[in-house]
Amino acid sequence: MSGSRRGRSTARRLRRGAAALGALALTVSLAACDALPGPLGGDADDSPSPAASPMDPAEVEEAETTAVDPGWLCSPGGGEDPLPSRDEGAMTPTSVRAEGNEVTITGDLALQDDAAYGGLAPEAVVMPADPADRGAPAAGYDDELGVDGAPAPPLVVRARVETTADGPAPSSVTARLVLGTCDDAPLPDGQYLLRLSGAGPEGSGRAAERTGWEADRDVLLDVVDGRLRAVPGAVSTEDGEAPADLSALSCGRELAPVGDGAGLAVTAEDPAAAVYSVPAEDAPGAGASAQVTARSDDHGTMPLMTGIVVTTPRTGTIVAGSRNAPSIPLQWMDEEGVSTAETAWTTHDACHGALSPGDYSARAFAVTVDAAGETHIVVSDAWDLEVREGAAPEDG
């Protein structure tokens, strides 16, 4: 933390101490007024405080936006963070909607008991995601931004909807932000994490005593063809995966598509027509293999898992290559699709031990999750697979 940040923290503690002494003095003064008639006396209204209620997202959607100066991020070290403290509460994002260059995030808000609420002025820092870990910032962006030596983010908040309110903080809030770039260039395509924070609009960041809250997790965002896009089925993730229901791919289930496919298509190239019941020496095993490719016209990050399953021709039930994980990874989909070499082992990790020699069927599959959280499973055309007795003959 820089010296100026430490200085602000010390000043805040001193101000809070002074506020506490002032509150104590006020309490003593009011106690002395109990015998007086009127509003300050003993006949004060004892009605309970109004209960917190959720903010109406429709009102935020219809409201006018207010311009934001992102100079503190665009010129790191050249300006002050507009929200000196974010320790007065936490917001848990529960939904995200993106269109054009606007993003709307709704989530549950919990402020500290002594935190004042006067409305909402959302702030955000947008970071590129690590290509190898969708839930983490890219290298160089995992430290504090806006300070000397930090990189300028590729996306910044250029406008927002500010709301004012009296009474308790709402149980949930909706933040609507307009994103742009420091140089007013088109939004650059890629994968991003948005770290949301906010405070009351009073002072709009000019008051040093301004305090606020911060989201307890980063929101996933993509830019595809210069337009913002929410990640289907995932608002945020720390492990780069999204929940999925893979029960339809478990052992003994009859293989069949699930859902409408959510725009996915899957193919298997160069499928193995025959495997042996005994793996070659020094080989990890034998199994049905193919190059599995998933494609979609809906580009950007999506929950996606591919693989191969082996079924019995008579019943169509899965006997090898089953899946039972509770989640699937997030992957980037472009015009070329996602292509991986897959294997359904037939000599180990099969449903009931190694498969006996005989005739089977094999298919490739692709799994995704849509924006509503529903799992879709797409399967390829089947190919015949023969499990042969013994080991493969040596070459020559």
C-alpha cells in the first residue's frame, strides 16, 4: 500500500473515532431531553424502522446515465482512487446482462451495521482474464490498479446510473455501467473480469471520507466483435468452471441428447475402429479414440466439455467413457471451434472393469450450459468399435 493510501486509512480511523465521541455526546444530550415534551421528549415515535427491500432493476434500466472520469485508471498514479475505502460492506453478484457496451449486474448487498446508505454510485475495475485460468486476472493485473507502475486496463467505466435513496440499504442492488476504452477506441475482443464496488453518490468521489462496498467475487465478461457478452450459465467463478448436470452420461444410462443443444455441433474425426483388450507395452491403456471438435455460431466463453462414450449396440447403454463431475470448464469458442484428442478407456476406468472382446458403438459428445443454467448434451454420429482379444501385433 502506498504512503498516501496509508495516510487516508489513518485519517479515516481518526474521523471514525471522532464520530464515535460525537455520537456519545449526542446520546447524553438526548437522554437529558427525555423529560421535555414534543418530538425530542418521551413521546417519540417507537415505530420500527422500514425493512430493507430490493432495488427495482427496471428503474435502473430506464434511468439516465452519468459520465465518469476514468483518468485515475487510464493514467496510473496520476489521480486518486474515487473510492478510498471499500470495507463498509459486500455485494454478491447473482446475475449479469450485457448488450453493446453496457453491462447490468444485480446482486445481494450487505452493509455493516454502522455503514450509512444514501444511494448507489457503482465503480468497477475491468481486468483481462488469464488465458489459462478463466477465473483469475491476467499477469500484471492481479495487483492494485491505478497506482504508479500499474498497467492501464483495456476497458474502463465511462458512465453509470447513479441512484439516491433514504432509509436502509436495499437487500439487493442493480448496477448499470457503460464501458469504453481510455482512448475511445472500439472495445477489444477478449475475456475479462469485472470487479465491482460502489458507494453513495454524495460527493461523487471528491469527499475523502467517502466509504463503500466491494463485490465478493469478480464478474465474467467477454467482448466478441466489439460488443459485450455475458458468459452463459456463469456469473462468476474462482476455479474457471461452471456447474453442470452430467447424470445423463453416467454408467448404465442410455445415451441420448439432452436439451436442444444450445447451438452446439460435435463431430469425431479419425475414430478408432478397433482396440485390443490388452494394451501395448508401456501404453497407459487402450480405448476408443478420435479427434473431437465442437463448434457453435455463438462465440466467446462458454461452459464446454467434450469426450467419447462407448455403448452396447443392443441396449445403447454407456459402458465406458462415462462422466459424473459436478462442473465443466469454461473455454473460448471462435470460428474454428474447440478441437481435442479424446479417449474412452476400454481396458481401465470402464464402468464394470475392462470391456470384454466384442462389438460396441462409440460416439463423441459435447456438453454446455445455457444462460438459464440448463445443461445441454450433443452427441455425434455413431461408429462401430470392435474390442479384439489380446494385444495389438507388433509393427512389421
